Amino acid sequence: MSYEIILLGIAALIAVGILLHHPSKTFGLPSLLIFMGVGLALGNGEFNFVYDNLAVTSMVGGVALNVIVFVGGINTSTESIKLAYKEGGVLATFGVVLTTLLLALLLYPLTNWGPIICLLFAAMVSSTDAAAVFSILEAKKLKLKQQTDRILEFESATNDPVALVMVMILTGIALAPNEAISAWEIGQTLVLQILFGILIAFVVAKLGVWALNHIQLQEYGLIPVFVLACFVLAAYGSELAGGNILIASYVAGVVLGNGIKRGGEVTRHFFNSMSWLAQSLMFIVLGLQMFPQTLMSVFTLSLLPAVLLMFVARPLAVQLCYLPFRQASWQKRLFISSIGLKGAAPIVFALIPAAAGVDGAIELVHIVFFMVLFSIVIQGAAIEPLAKKLQLNQDD
């Protein structure tokens, strides 16, 4: 198949997806699932086109995820961070670690996976998805009491880095199971990734804000282009120095989004559109990488981990994280523990060990795919009625 036909097909899909964007939001489901469905239909040889390249899929997914996290930072106000950083920060760090440990402990006696594979799989699905949370809250027009919606948004925007670090570390261990594991080295790597990710991104973004605020660009359309360049310098510069790229992307987004004095509105519109485009392309490629025949063979296998994650591991982890926050109501704790929406991030994380060659990792990718679908359908549909039942909706 020629590249012209591929480009025409992608352009047509994006155009249709944009037209379906508003109707799909009305039903509370992301139109991006349409793209994954199209990828599933087109990439399996029906049109003399078969796509199967884990390395490219993982790269595309990683770049798209960086853009999504950056845009999440741009749309996060410093006021929201001040209100939600304590509870949201604990959920984004300890919550992810506890969810991983609890789910792995539950899976180990119930599956034929080894302990490292159980931990690796649990780490893939431990974080919540910013794009899914933002889109469903916006679609349902939900404003929740006790800053619950802001805590969910902050958690989902900041918890991917911890999950990514765990996936990378556990992938290395799975590839070399006979090598000694040093807790000190793992802790040191984690701390350095967080520090370098924050510091380098903060400095680069601050320099970008200073330049934009002191150099009055006459063409407003150049402002988001300059911000895009700052994002690349901050995120990928941090990664090159050994920092965590997702942390760097989020920090750069927050600093640039809150620091720009001119062109802030046009910049947000530009990057919201770019985030949607990144998600669309990512879901197309993820759909192309999946094969329906193989997917259906693991459908029943995905039910058990999905149930354990949604109804046991995530709720227990959240309740443990809220032990220091005694002022939080039981309704708030129950709602947050019940809503752990998944999106494209777990699939992207699952592709990392698959592309690296971990035994059995392809099967894990397919299981994660179904867990994401279950989360969007079940937990996404439960947000509004659960908020009303617990009297957390501000309209009540």
C-alpha cells in the first residue's frame, strides 16, 4: 500500500473523528475508541495491509503520551495544584505503588505468572488516565464537592511517571532474572529521574516564559509554536540527562501554561487540538498493532485481573492512602476509590516489555487492552450516578 493512500486514509479518519467529537462526548465515551476500532479492522490483511511493528508502535505511543501529559499540565492552574497536591500527590505516588503491590499479590496465586511478571503487569495498569478523566468529567459537566474532581484530575495528570519508572525497572529485571536486584540502585534511579525531570524542565520552561513575556511577538500564531519548541527542549532534554520524561512534560506544561501573559488562550486551544490529534494517531496505531483473532483468545483471561483491579486493589490502595487525611468524608473516599479510569497509557506501558522482548509480554498487551475497555465502559458510566448517589455533585 502506497504512503499516499495511507495519508489519505488517516486524514479522512481524523476529519470524521473531529465531526464525531461532540456527539461522542455527549454519551460520555471518547470518540478515540472509533480510531482504535478502525485500526483493528484495517491492519489485519483485509486490504492487503498488515501492520506489526512493536518498536514503532511503542515510539508513537510514547511521544503521544508525552504530548497528552504536557497539555494536561498546560490546563492545570496553580490554584488547582495548591488545593489538590496533598491528596492527589499521595494518590499519584503511594497510590500507584500500593495498587501495583496489591494487584500483584492477588494475581500471583491465581495465575501461572511468576512474581516479576505479576508485578510488571500490575504496574502497567496501576495509573489512572488523564485524558479519560478530563473528557468524561467535561462531557458529563460534573463539578464535585470537596474538590473531588480536582483531586482526580491532579492524580491522573501526575501518576503516569511513577508507573512508567516501575515498568522500566521491572522490564529490566524480567530480561535479566538472574542478576542481583539492588533496592538502593532502584531507589537512587527513581530519585534521580524525578529530580532531573523536575529541575531541567522547570529551568527550560521558566526561560521560555521569560523570553515570551519580554519579547513581544506581533504574530500570535508564533506563540504556541515557540511553546512547542520549549516543550521538546524541556521534555527530551530532561530525558537525555537521565530525568523522567513524563514528569518533565507535566512540569513544563504547568510552568508555561501559568506563566505566559500574552497568547495564553490561543496556546491552550492549539495544544488541546494537538493533544486530541496525538491521541487519535496513537489509537489508530494501537488498533493496527492489535489482531482481533488473538484478542478474543485472551478475553476471558482479562476478566479476573479487571475485577480484582477495579473492586479490590484500587479501592484498598486509595483507602490506605487516605489514612492521613481523616477530614475527608467517606463519600469522597469511596468515590475516588471506585473511579480509576484507564486509557491509552496502560497499553503504551504494556508495549515497553513487549518491544524489549520479555517472554509472554504480547499476551499482556492484549489483556491490558480489554482492561482499558472494561474501565472506560464500566467506570466511565458509573461516574455520574455514583456522584449523585453519594451526593457529591454540586448540583445536588
